[in-house]
Amino acid sequence: MKKKIFGAAVLIVGTGAALAAAAIPAAPITASPEPVPGIIREAESYATADPTAEKGMQEAVRRCLAKAGKLFADPAFTKALTGPGDTASMATAEGMGTSSGGCRGEAMTRIYGSAENYMLATGIAYNPFFPASLSAAGDAGVAAAVRDWASCMEETPYSSYANPQQASDAGRAAGGQEEFRIAVTDAVCRDKTGFHAALDNVLDKYLTTRMQELAPQIEKVKEIRRTAATSAAALGDAATK
């Protein structure tokens, strides 16, 4: 997960919609009166799968497929990887589903204990933060940060862009040296106005509330990841013996 993932979410939701906060469905997240500075980093860490456990998953899948004698070009590869694709080979957790059959399901159980645990500790761990991003996008602090950025851009050849998202989109459309010039100008104005720090300050308010709400789930996921990392390490140790 990249460092500014939640800041980017606010940017896309907020400025990508021309900061039309009224058009954004209200999310059930309120700003904390006592935000924890920098809690965005803790949230990003929680939303990121454990790298040791994920490597263990990959190795467990590889071993299973090798044992099955299946190669990518083999028509039976997908079936060996994910199972037959029927209802029995699907797992669900908190409304989300994933294939839990075949070698992939075997690896989930071997490393994470179950397919449900795997889902909780990977994809589902990221989803709970979208309501916080949606709520933050409607915060006056985001609009203020964009206004400061736009004021800086007014002193450049790119004064027509109303927000950073427009500048980024225009740069990609232009390509070549023009894309580079727009990107540099955009980056300079973000730096001069403290744009990303301002977004982080806004997000801290909503993520503090959300992290408090998620506390029981966070502890459960941390334990799943610790156990998964231990299982992955044991798998690696076994391979060296």
C-alpha cells in the first residue's frame, strides 16, 4: 500500500467531484474532537497485508500446484488453483466472497487458518476505511487545501486547473514534456501550500473515530496476521531442511 493511499482517496472523491460535498452520500463517520495526529499511518498499516504471510501464501500455492503437476498452460490449471468454482469452493466473510477451493484454498488454510481469516486479514481490512474517506472528502479542510493550491497555481501557466485532480488528468492527456511540466508545477504548489499535510490532518479526524470503532476487529486481524506470519516462517524453515 502506497504512503498516500487515503489522502489520494480524499482527493479523488472530494476534488474529482468538484468538491460538491452535498452530492456525496453522508457516511456514518463523525470527526473526532481529539484526533490522533498521524493515525493515518496506523490505518494504512492495518489495511496492508502482512508481507511474510503473503509470501507464505504464494509458496504454499506454488508447492500445491507443483505437487498437482499443473502448469499455467495446462487447461486444468485454474481448476487446480481455485477448485471447481462451485458453491462449496467459495468462502464468504462480511458480505464478501472468494474462491476457497483448490491450491489457493489449501494455502489459505495452511497459512491463515481458514479462507475467512485470509479475507479478514487482507482485502476486508482495507474496506472499512472508505466511509472515513467519504466523510473526510466533505470536510471544509479539504476545500481550504484545494483553494490554497489553486491560489498557488494562479501564478503559473496552469491557472485554469481548479484542483490537483484536474492537473493530473490534464498532464496524462497531454503526455510528453507538457505532462512533465504540469506535474512539476502541481508538485511545487502542493509542497508550497502543505497540501498533503492538510489532507492528512483532515483524515486524522475521521480515521481516529473509525479506528476506535474498529478496535475489536483490528485486534482480531492483528492476531490472525501474527499466526499467519509464524506459519509462513515455519513453511520456509521446512523448505531449508
